[in-house]
Amino acid sequence: MEIKQHDNKVKGVFYIEIDGVKVAEMTYSHANPNKIIIDHTEVSETLKGQGVGYKLIDAAVAYLRVNNLKVIPLCPFADAVFKKKHDQYTDVLA
């Protein structure tokens, strides 16, 4: 399962496609040049229970670290994951 990313410097998305259909996505917007806001996460019912939401968060964290960015997780799911794994993600939290 490959996680893809698209970013137009205003908004972005991490997503998974199966047969050309987007089945999972986590969207974000750029708050400023050094910070993004995760605003939405959605995973298809067909992928529920497979940890796909966590994989999207992990992809975002890797992106944040490589690009020296911080995050504000406004999405309820993302916020819960960042709180749950605070020790692992503290370096990227705004």
C-alpha cells in the first residue's frame, strides 16, 4: 500500500489510491512557511482496522522532519494520534 502526496504550497494531501480510486486521505494546509495544519483524515470502510490512518500520520511526520516543519493537528483523529504518541512526535508539534 503506497502512500502518495500532492502539495501545491497552499494545501496538500497524503493519500492512498487503489485502482485509481482514493481510498484514504489526510489533508493539510500551510499555515506559514514553517508550519502545516492537518485538517481532515478519512479512510474507506474497506480499509478500517488496518492502521491506515496511523500510516498517513507516519508519512506526514516523515515529511515534516525532512522539511523541518511543525504541525498543528486540528483533525480530531490526527490530534488524538499526536496526543497518544506524543513522545514519538514531540519534535514536530507546533
